[in-house]
Amino acid sequence: MLKYEIFINPKWLRKLNKDIWEDELVPAELRIGENRYAVKISYRGNVIRDKKKKSYRIVFDKPSIVDGAHEIILNAEYIDVTMSRNKLSFDLFDRIGVIAPHSKHVLLYINGYSKGIYLEIESFDQYLLEKRNLPDGPIIYATNNRANFSLLTKKKELKTRLSQGYTLKYGNSEDLAELEKFIAMINTLSNEDFENEIPKVLDVDQYLKWVAGVVCTQNYDGFIHNYALYKNGKTQLYEISPWDHDGTWGRNIRGRLMEYDYVPFTGYNTLTARLLHLTPFKRKYKDILSKILENDFNSKVQEPIIHDLFETLKPYMSIDPYITSNPDALEQEKEVIFDFIRKRNAYIKEELTTFIS
């Protein structure tokens, strides 16, 4: 496991800690092996910021690009005793053909003090597109639960603007205006017009693969939050990618157990509901989801992946000052995940038998 060492002047560290909700970046140095990089750093996240083990946003300064990335995320994974649910989710999405951030575990030290095991996650930005040889295009983050593709908020209040819940990561104001047109279209077209027009602005197959991934991992927040929209510059179609998938694989974002059938196999949000109301899209979804259950999301495929990942973490757990779990606890949680996979797979298969009448 790679060792990341961050050195930060105490005055800048005090500035970070003065207001943990401040997003302003401060200067630091990052050392990875023999390499040294001038970087800027801030805390990140919502639930995690007031925890003892915090997550960080790292932006490369000199040089500005390292291994094809301008910025990375170091996620504490503090509430997840396995420190792995995000990675397992991203890897599943990648496997089924959905653009997802790549990730790896690292050991983090700040000013010589161990901060434990962290998950390094790619930033979903224009540099990721370039690194993967994807066409340039705007990227918009769904940053709160108003990003539900609806005219209404979660509380059934009329939105003051249709781009509520979204933050522009890469692009310009015109891209947000185009997003508002897309959301208006989703909510106002007749069923016949929607069926004809939606494939002209949305990569439907790719979107349904994403729905299937969220459904399999059972990310309760994933349909209205924690995703990125990317408008492919070549096809001019919207594509969608996952973000923050720690409340998954049988646990919610607080780490509590969730019943295997808590999230419906059809998911939820306005766009998904409209697609799955129409028979041609229902057939596509059933075919996509059935193949994923058969080839990707099942015990035979996932258990060896999870076992190997957990084995790589075990030797380093004792040096993480913030976690109370140990290798035995990791083994117990592995069985929780295995049980979830078996039950979730069987539940979805059963639901699909009566999906299309």
C-alpha cells in the first residue's frame, strides 16, 4: 500500500481547523515515495467533516498535472468499517460499462502523524475525460437531493430554478441552461413524444446501466444525489456516473443495516420513472439488469473480489488511529456483504419475472 505524506505549515493547519466547513484551499506539500509535489488542500464532504477522521481534497499546484490528474480526493471512509464500499461500488460500475472514478487505498500521514487508511478517488473532471480518451464535454455534479430530475423538490415544493441541486464542475452557464431544458423536457412531454425525443438527448442504455448499478448496490441516495452528468461532446448525449457510494452493499450512509429489499428494483426519480413507464425502455432495462445479475453482481463473481480486497487491508488496520475495527471485524462484515449480495440478487431476479406483463 502506497504511503502518502502531507506536510503543512501549522498556521495553515490552524486555518483549516478554524472553520472545518470552509472550502478554501491552503498550501501544503505531498510526498509519494521519492516524489514531492506542491499542492493545495482542504477538507471535503458533509457528514464526515465533524468526525475525528476527515476527508481531503488535494489539488496539484507544481506540477499542476500528476499521472493525468489535476486533483484527487482522499476519503476517510470513517463510517464504513470495511473502508471498501465506495471502491467496490465504483469497480462494479466500471465493470458494467458505466464511467466511474478509479480508486485505491493508501496510507496517509500529516506532519509525521499517521492518519490511517484512506481511499484515493479520481476527481470526475475534464482531466479524467482526457485521461480516458473520452470526448470533451460539460460535467455537472448532483450535490444535493434536489437533483431528482423533477420540477418539484423532495418536499413537493416547486423549484425556483430547474438546475437546483446541481453544481457546474466543468463548462459554462450555457451548460446549466441546457440542463434546465433537459429537465423541463423530462417533465412536460407526452409519453409518445418522450419515447421519441429522449434518445436524442440521453444515452438511454448507459443511463439504464447506471440505474441497474445503483439498484444492485442499493444506494438509497444515489437516484437524487451523488452522481455526475457528463454531456458527451461527440454524441451530444447526457451520460451519468456514480459518486459517494459508501451507503451501499447492505448498509446506509450511517453504517446501519438495511433490508435487502429496501430500495425498489426500479429505483426512483422522475427520469427513471418516465423511462420505466414505457415498454421499450422496460425491455432494455430488464435485459441489462438480468445480464448484470448473471455476470457481475452475484456471489461467484463478487466474493473473491471482496475477499482479496479485505486481505490487502488487514495488515494495515492496526496503524489507523481512528478505526476501532480489526481483522476479525472485517471478516464478520464480509459475511454481512456476502449475505446481502445473495439476497439482493435473488430479490431482483424474482421481481423481474413479473416486470413486463
